[in-house]
Amino acid sequence: MNTIILVGNPNVGKSVLFSKLTGKFVVISNYPGTTVEITRGEMSLDGEKFTVIDSPGVNELAARTEDARVTCDVVRDHPDAVIVQVADAKNLRRALLLTHQLATLQRRVVLVLNMMDELDACGGHIDARKLSELLGIPVVPTIATANTGVHLVQKSVGTASVPRFDVRRGSPDPAVAPDRQVSDGGTGDLRSEEVRGLETGAQPGLLAINDLLGQTYTHVRPRRATFAQNLGWWAMHPVKGLAMGAVALLFTFWFVGMFGAGTCVNFLEKTVFDGYISPAATRVADALLPMDQPVTRFIHDFFVGDYGLITMALSYGFAIVLPIVLTFFLLFGVLEDSGYLPRLAVMVNRVFRAMGLNGKAVLPIVLGLGCDTMATMTTRILETRKERVITTLLLALAVPCSAQLGVLLAMMASVSAAAAAFWFLLMVGVTFLIGWLAAKLYQGDTSDFILELPPMRRPLLGNVTMKTLARLEWYLKEVIPLFVLGTAVLFVLDKLRLLDKLARLGEPLVKGWLGLPPETAQAFLVGFLRRDYGAVFLLDAAKDGRLSPHNVLVAMVTITLFMPCIATLFMIARELGKKTAAWITLFVFVFAFLVGGIVDKAAHWMGF
Amino acid sequence: MGKFCKLIKCPSCQYEFPEPSHPLRWLAKWFHKPMTGAGALELTQLTAGETVEFVGMAHGAERRGRALAVYGMTPGARLTLQQKRPAYLVRVGETELALDADIARQIIVRRAP
């Protein structure tokens, strides 16, 4: 079967084009590094079937980072594949650098000039026909998000060929000279004396590229900063940037914390589940499964008992966690598409330096607030192993995922605002302390901070909706089954009367060290499976009044520092190796109980 | 140089001197005078908002130079310095790049005639 590989600089729209070509949904965002692994899809054209491969963005075909390695490998492993190189039309020079590398590898290429609308908006123009003639390959202008030109991409796959880069061919053409004069006022790196100046000592590739640009790229309008551009700069201003960050944080807290965790959870839990579903399910179970026979009683309790599938697993999964996950993913999608996240990286770069990281690491960490498993995979965008290990450790330790955040927000309602603030500051403090210590202890380099900033864009409602739905589907498939499994384990343990024994076994740790009631041992037990589900048990105990505010704080701290979930553990093992995963896990659990105990003692001492 | 030896020695003339200590180097940074030729400047010497021409990387920064070249920062390209804090922000064509100050210090530019 024929293969097409989509290759290109980061954040140029490869994934958009991929989903338009194959009709398959992939997550699309406005920051470099959204795609960190390959996605395959199928496309049929004139009865012929093509495999289409979407790859992570690269600036050059060199395996500088893990995600770039993925692209290099896929290009090398498919020597006969047609390369559809997607380019940001505004950044033609950078795209041609990559085209030049593909030409050196003798690959057949179709060049797609994407985001033609943005090129137009900033006053640029590319003579695509002339570029096609000069390079000897099909050049297709597109606006992939608007589906413009996508069918032309499909058609030109058949005529793909190896690009030509002749240095001597294009001696300055007098006909294009006026255009160059105009280009001086704009981005203007095309002046002829510069081109001549380069002829001594510069690489022949660069020379040919300058030449091509001179003949095809013109800038007709002097650029004036748009509102979006100004907004983008404000986001990185030392003062305005901080203010914007604070506004973003407050809005997140209001939308997810107040609206999602408050209003929506209340409605779903109190009105829908406690009001209708649980009583109805109990009535049905009571009617169908009489309590007097052991077998039917067993089944009855399995569904609606103390550790019942409906009364516990589903009611938690849908009533408490789902609204928070939904509101968080919705807001997160908007943030991703706006282009704000890389600007946040600029703001925090200095602080992250102290932790042996650079600002780029803020991307996986913010992503971790959505899902730690996905975020662990995103650490691929970081360049050195040291950065990847430290970021993964911080994700596993102190970054609560959206599901857990939801439960924690609900727990905070039962403690004072001061305790909630203490919890927040402690988590931030732990992050910096462990990051700083890890940076001191772990040998290795921190990479240079060179980060490309995507333009600020207005998020598209359709894309944000699709993304939120896709992530919600993932949540339902991944998280709910684990909730069910955790409940089932507890149910069986309870029936076998092992739960009390386990509680006694864990008593020295849970009661002696953390000062919590012994039955909370089960919370930590399921916490091994998913820490958010463990938190649910603690929330339950807090609501029943079995935990004092002091206990709630200790429990919150301990469970937040737990390993996120079993899926994250597997992901760490896959990304960093089993040994590192084992060390991280060991450290995380020991550290969680250690800090929990210290908080207990300290809070007693302070009289809380 | 061995791990515990702090002497730097010239291989040809055998001249040797102790490696400057950390605080001394830190202090030297404040009095640092960039070694650049006629008309050439370090990016850090510009004020925000200036547009200049990229000349090349400082000696010893070739690897970083290659990392920057893929963003279109090649000799002759026009750079606009947007801001200097909290990180250096440079515009090359339609690409906006955020950089650390220690990279910016190695970028040699020339004010356009």
C-alpha cells in the first residue's frame, strides 16, 4: 500500500491536514509539541488506498528531542513514502530549510503552504506557481482549518518528486527587483546585497533558499501590530504578563472550582444521584433481589450496597468527578488554542531554571492538571533526560490531575480557607523543593531555552468542542472502569471481612503516623490504583464527620502526593524505563506519607 | 584538567594559571565588556524595539547557532528585539522566539545601515 507522511515545522497544521485527509479525529492545539507520537490513518484516492502518517513537528531532520526522533525514524522506515511537507506560509524560509534536507535525502515531496489566510493578513504573498517551477515539485496553497485546497493536496500526491535546489540557477532577476524594494519595509531579509554577501562562505543550501525566496516571496504591506499580537506581547510583559496570569488563574478557579465543582456537582450529586438514581436503583434491587438469600443478597450489595457499583463507583464517577473534568477540559482547550501556554513558559522560565528545567517544562506540567498520564508522554518535547526525569517526577508527585483536583476542591469546602491556602502553598513549595533537590542530585544538563511562540488566535468553538468530547470519551473509557474495579476490590475485601484486618494492619501508619481514623486505610489502598478515587473515600469520610478539619488537611496532603494512577506508572515505565519508574514510585509513596505525618505533627503543634 | 585540579595550562607555551573562582566570574560578569568588532553588537546591548541584522554567533556557540538557524536565524536575516525581560524575545520574519539571556549574549548583530 502507498504511504504518505506528513512532515513539517512544529505548529504548522499537520494534524489539521491529517484529520481533513483521513477524516480521523486527532487532538489539535496552538502550541508546538501537541503531537508527540505518530498517528496513522487511511485515505482513498481514485480507488487507491493510501496510509497517511502524521508526525511530530521538526525543524530539522535531526533527533534532538524524543519527539523529533519519532519523526526521523518514521521518515527513515518508509523509504518509498511520499512526503507531504506542511509549511506555515508565513515562515517560508524555515520550511525551505527542511525541504532542502528532504531533497538531500532524495525524497519525493509535495509542499503544502498552509495558513495562507494568515500570510495574507500580515501582508505577504507567495508565487506558488513559480516556487513549484523552481523546486520542480507540486506546491499547494491551503487553509487547512477551512478545508481550502485540501483536495488539491490529494491530487498532487501522484506528481510528487525530489525537490531541486540549484545555487546558480536564479541569478537575481531584474523583474522581481521592485518587489524586493517593498520587502525592505516589511520582514525584508531578501535584499540583494545580503544575498550577494552570503555567497562567500555560506552554505550552498542557504544561498539557494535565499534565492528562491527572492524570486517568490514578496511583502506588499508594511506590518502593523494587530490586537492579537499586542495581546501576545502583554502576556509576556514582566508586569502585564503577571496580571494576565493572575486573571487566567482566577478565572480557572471560578469556572472549575466554583461553577464545576460547586454548582454542577451539587446538582448532579444531590438532585440527580441522591434524589433519583440511587433510590430508584435500590428500589429495583430490593424488588428483584431479596435480602434473605445469601446469593441474591451478595448481588444486591454488589450493585447498591455500601461498596456498590451504582451507589458508589458510578455516583462518584459521574456526579463528582465528571463535571469538574468537563469544565476543566473545556477551559483547557480554549487556553491551548489561544496560544497562551508557550507565553506562560516565558514568564516562568527563570523560576524553572532553579529546578534544573527551562520554561518549556511548564507545558507538560500544565497539561498534567488535565491528565498526568498524557502529560508524562508530552515530556518528550524536553531535550535532555535530566529534564524529562525531573518533570516526570514532579508530575507524579505534586501535580493533581483534573479528576483529583475536583475531589480535592470538594474536600476543601469542609476545611477553612486558610487550610486550603496552606495546602496550595505546600504543593507549590514541595514542587520547588523537590525540583531544586533533584536538579542538584541528578547529573546532567539543562537544555537551552529556545522556544517558538505561536501567534495568539481566537479559539475555534468547533475544535474546542471536539477536543473536549474526545477527552471526555477517554475519561469515560479509562477512569470509570478503574473506579468500578477499585469498588469491586473493596466490595470483595469487605465481604471476606478482610477490610477490617487491613485497616488494623495499616493502623500504625494511618493512625499512628498520620493520626487518621484506621478505616481511612482503605482510601489509601484504592489510592494505589487511582489517587483521585482514594481521595473520594476521604471526601466521604469528611462529609460523614468522621474526619476533623485537621484530619482532612493531613489526608488531602498525603493523597495529593500519591502516585497519580496505575496508567501513569505504566507510562513512566514506557517513557523512562522500568528502573526509573520503580525509583520514582518508591520515592513518591514514602515521601507522601512522610510529608503527611509532618503536616499532622506541625498542625498539632500550631494548634490547628 | 583533573576533577580536583583547578589549573588551566596552555599546551604550547606551558603557561598555567588557576581557574577563576565562581564568585570572581560572577563579579566579572558585571564589568563584562563584549569583545565585538566594528559596528557589531551583542543582542543584549540593544534596547527593546530595535531592528538589526544577524551577523553570526559568538565564538564557541556554533552548536547554538545551528539550533537557531532552523528558525530562520541565518546570516543576513533581520531581527527585531521585542523585549528583554523576563526572557529575550526576538522576531525573525514571522517567527517569534523566546531566548535565555546567555544565548542572547552570544548573538552578534549589526545595526542596519
